[in-house]
Amino acid sequence: MPEAVETMDGWYCLHDLRTIDWTKWKQATEKDREQAVTELQEMLTSWEVVAEAREGSHAFYSIMGQKADILLMILRPTMQELGEIELKFNKSKFAEFTKPSYSYVSVVELSKYMTKEGENPEENPGVRARLKPKLPDWEHICFYPMDKRREGNDNWYMLPFDERRQLMYEHSFTGRKYAGQVKQIITGSMGFDDWEWSVTLFAKDVLQLKKIVYEMRFDVVSARYGEFGPFYVGTVLPIDKIPTYMEV
């Protein structure tokens, strides 16, 4: 039986994607629209306080295409806190004008494939920071879920541990080439959602998102063993720009 790799787990994560009912929004009174925008801004501002205290993090982006209009990405120490945030958002005035289009529940994850014998990577400050990351407010985001293939001879979970470790080591070299250009957050979701992992990429130059995903497709770990779900790409939506985004 192949050996399972240990994982290090950090903050819990919720990706909440919504479409906006623009017809309902335009039919609403100016007072209701103002209340909805104000509530959303106040909610995001309160999350900024949490982020400054290093007790969580969040990102808010407008999404391109017809899959969704907005994306909320929330990180918190417990799953219960994610549930409370989701409930509060659902009860907000702004949520009355939205419809759920997709959601994803997971936890920030790092594997121990590269851990040396006798080493405890969780004692490393850099590792701890990656498990409890501060999400950047970079211009662009790309989010997608993924699985490792389990078909015939292309079954990731039947590979020996050392072979998987070598493939992941080679895969990591591609990501390192984009250091400073793309920030990557990996979250694990086995038992939490329909896919096994999600990947969230942040970039200042949107073209770098395409380049890193394309180049990684040539790594064996992706080319032979990767299965990918829907991709969502968007642009950061700062708190002070929300009224302009929502104006009619």
C-alpha cells in the first residue's frame, strides 16, 4: 500500500462566488441601494481590522465572464468563523441582490514531501506564514479547483512515495520561476468539497496567470495526473471603488 504524505494545515478557507441581479438592483430604491453598498463596505472594513490583527485574511474581486460577478475569499482560524461570516453576508442587504453561483470550502495546506528526516517544518516561521497567509491586494486573481487523476496506469495515489516526491519537487521549480510575479495559495478540500484541492493565484500582470498555468501543464504531475475544474479570473475591487462598480 503506497504511503500517504502528511500535510500541514493552516487557516480554513471559503471561496464565495455570486452573480448580481442587476435588474433587481436597478429597480430598487436609491435608499436600498445606498444601504446595501454601505453594509458591504462596513463588513469589508471590519474584516480589514481582523487582517491587521493577523487573525484572518480576505480578498474581494470582480469576476470576468458569465460564471460570476464577484468573489469573496475568506481565511479564518476555524470553520465555525467561516460559517458565521457566510451567514452574516447572507443576511446583509447587499446579499438580497445576489445569487450564489459557486462556493468552495477548504483549508490552507502544505505537504511534507520535501521534509527531511528529523525536521519539523512547522517550526519554520516561513512555513507558518504560508499556512496563515495575508492575501495580497494585487490587481488580478485566478481561482480553480483540481484533482489528482485515478485512472488505470495514471493513478497518482498508487505511485510510490518517493516517485510522488520527485514529481512534486520538479513541479515546484516552475512555480519558483514566477516568484514576485505570482503568489499562490493551495488549499486542501478532501472531505470538505467536491474536488481535492483548490489553487488561488494572485498577479499584478494578468498575463502571468496564463503563463504559469500553461507552463505547469508540461510538468508530469499536471500533464499526466492533473484534473482541473472551472477557472475564475477577476480584478481586485477596493472598498472605495464599490459605489462606482454598483452605480446605475
